[in-house]
Amino acid sequence: MLRADGQDLSFVTVEAVDAEGRLQPNAEQEVQFSLSGPGVIAAVGNGDGKDAAPYQGYRRKLFQGRALVVVRTSKQSGSIQLTAATPGLGSGVITIEIKPAPRPEL
């Protein structure tokens, strides 16, 4: 669970898997990310040193069947819904719970 402090991060690994749940390392499709709730997509990546695509954005090509999306909380608590969708592979959704940040002591 993350804190609603505007700085907490969640690193979410996206994997292309077959019907048996096995990683498909040859998958290279582009993944489109979308988010709803109290947070933002801070960065995307895939571990491919030759990929010159920027880390900022809402899409990333899979590399060896994987990609990464970094979600940053806002200062509101609640639930974030992160969706990763790829034509031909379908989509997946996760929920990230954000709890209130502790109040600073005076």
C-alpha cells in the first residue's frame, strides 16, 4: 500500500504471457497505459538499452516480453486503477490502494 504524499512510487512490471501464464519473451508489441484515480504515470520503460523512446508518456514497446510503468501517488487517498492494453494480446488491470499520509508532528 502506498501513501498519499505525492511522492510514493509503485513500480509495476507488465509481462506478455500465454494462456498458461508463461512469459512470451519474443513479444514486442506496444503497450498503452491508462490510469484513473489519485495518481499519475511518472515513467515508462522496458530495459532495452537501444530503445531511445522517452521515459515520459503513456506507451512503451515490450522488450523480451516485458515493460515497466512507474506510478506516483497524489496527495489524495483512494484507489488507482492502472490498465495496460496491447492489440492482439488484450489488456490487464491492477488496483493500487493509496492510504492517507501521516500528518507531520508539530
